[in-house]
Amino acid sequence: MSISSDIRLARERDPAAGSGLTIFLTNQGLHAVWAYRYAHWLWRLHLRLVARLTSQWTRFATGIEIHPGAKIGRGFFIDHGMGVVVGETSIVGDNVTIYQGVTLGGTGKDKGKRHPTVESDVVIAAGAKVLGDITIGSGSNVGAGAVVIKSVPPNSTVVGVPGRFVVHSGRQIPSTDLHHERLPDPVAEMFRHLERRLDSLDSAITEVEGETGNGS
């Protein structure tokens, strides 16, 4: 993507982005992505030390660490970004948005693929941790603070620790829907269902007791 496309993307996804010049000069998320593209190019040329030095300098400058070995698609946007970590074998699809404090991390010391695959049109909210060689299906939302250690099917919402998901009946969540504070909580919904069930049983017991009392 071109710099102008990146600036247009920032305007679309960040209401506080400001003018094009402001975005170009101050948006650390874009600075980190631009530096990653250069470092990734060096990585593919097997200039691994220079690539790592570039990513480490970017980490110091922006607070965002993207390993140059990661594979990231088009339309990747980091909002605010401080504390974001993207591991070496991470694969990120197109039109993915992540917020501050997100980790795409590895587990164990095994070689090979050990970081997540995040498919296209995914939103990962602040502080979420996605760990291990798992897949976050396309069109999914990961809620703030979630810890995801198992793969998630497409068009799902993930919340909680450990992450629990609900599938939106095959309905894709628009990638521009960034209202992650509105995500449903499947555990809370389960308790609400149990509460309704208990109320129903309590009413039934009261009715039976009333009939028994009238019969006596």
C-alpha cells in the first residue's frame, strides 16, 4: 500500500487522526507499519541482523514491536499501539485492526510456526493476548483483555480469560465496526439464561404449591 492509502486508512478507522500531515508526522502505528515493511524486505533478503536492528529501533521509537519475519497483509492498522507485539511467525491477513497492548505471541520453545494466524477483517481490542499457533477466523472480533489460546471460527466474537467465543450465525462482522465495547459476553448470557430458567421453575413450584393448598 502507498503512504497516501495508509493515511486514508487512518482517517477511516481513527476519529482522532487529524489532518494528513498530522497523521504522517505523529501516528506511531503507521510509523511502525512503514518500518516493518522495510525490515521485512531486509529479512527476505536474508539481511537478518539489519532487519532486527530496524525492528528494535522502531520498538524504541514507537513502543510497537513487529518482528520482521512476520507476514502482514494489506490494510493493517494499529490504533494508539503502545505495547503491541507481533511475533516472528505471525501471519496477519488484510484489513486487520489492533489496539494498544495486543500481543500475537508464541508458546513454548519449539521451532517452526508458533505464533497466531489472524485472518482478514479481524478487530483485536486493547490488551488482548492471542497465543500460540492458532487461527482467528475472518470477520471476528476479539474483546478487550481476552486471552485466546484456541482457534476461533470465522465471524465470531471472543471475550474473557480464557477466551470464549460465540458465532454470529454465519453473519460477518464489518471490519469497520470498531465498537468492541459492545461485544456480547457468552458467560453473562449463560447466567441470564439460568436466571430466567430458575424464575420459571420458581413460578411453577409456587403454582403447584398453591393448587395443593387449595385442594387440601
